[in-house]
Amino acid sequence: MRLTLTSLGLFALGSASSLAGPAFSALQLLPPELRQRVAVIAGRDGTPEPERWHILVHDPATEAGVREFVVTAGRMTADRTLSQFAESLTAGDIISPDALKIDSEHVGRVALQFGAANGVTVSALHFELRKSGPEAAPLWTVTCLDMAGAELGKIVVSSTRGTVIMHPGFAKEPALDTVLAAARQTPPPVAEGDAPTPAR
């Protein structure tokens, strides 16, 4: 499936009362206490959204501090202590729930706009949200791929403010004010003490 400029309609943004986007909706399947210890959210081969979300939490009860949950089509499909996305995790890797304000659909739309502005066809998106250190701000990194699976470029976006920090591989910048303003109006989806949404 090709994602071109006309595909931007797939990322239509809701109003301030809209539901959480794909990545944050997957988070709601975790018990509230685990949502307080999320360290990494990752998804691969999104067209535009990935079929599976990998959510890594810091679990001090495991040898490497890693526990990975996999959510597929709104259902929890795996719970394991190994992950391709992190060999180990510490308490310093935990992302504060208050920092989870910009969801995957918004950064995905921004990534497609960068592709369109630079005249390339984005066929798949890799998503990853994590911190680079204990005091660092959590950032979304979206890698854009062509039909052959080659990397076209990346965008790095603040998960708190929606600001584009870097865009290596993309020389031209699209106008993003409308996209990011709408993203900031969407209420944070992960609230402490919320009951997990049951799989149907």
C-alpha cells in the first residue's frame, strides 16, 4: 500500500473530545500500575499504523528489568521478558505518563507531510517512543521507508509538545502548525488509576 499526499486523509484529526490514538489506546490494555512504568513504545511497518504495538515496561522483578507486552488489533497477544527493542531497562528509562500527549497518528501524519514536501512516496512507517537518558525528554522517532524497504528519512518529535526536533533525510519542511495545534488539543489518554480497557 502506497502512502502519498492523497493518503493524508487517513490521519484526519479529531476534535478535543476525540478518543486516544492507536499507540495510546494500546497502552490502556495494561493495568494502571504498569502504565506508570512504560519505557518504550514501538511499532513496525505501519501502513499507516502498525498491526502490532510493542510496549516495554521497567520490571525490577526480571533479570534485565524488561517486560514486553504486544498488542495486536486491540488485544493483548504476548507478555514476555525479552525484547528486540531493549536488552535492559532501568527506572531512569521510565516515561512519565504526563509526557504522553502526542500519539502515533499525529507523528505519522507529520512524517507523511515531510515525505510529500520532499517529493517522495512513503510506503511504511516505523514508530518508536523512548528517552535517551534519565533526564531526557521522551521523543517519537518515525522512520519513513520506500516500497523496497529502504530508509527515506526520519522525523523526531517531542511526545509532550509535538515539536519537530530533527528531520534527517528530509531537506524541506512542510507547514505543520495546523497539524500540531490539533494534536495538542487532544486530551492525554493515559490517566493514573484508569481501569484497563478489556479486549473484545
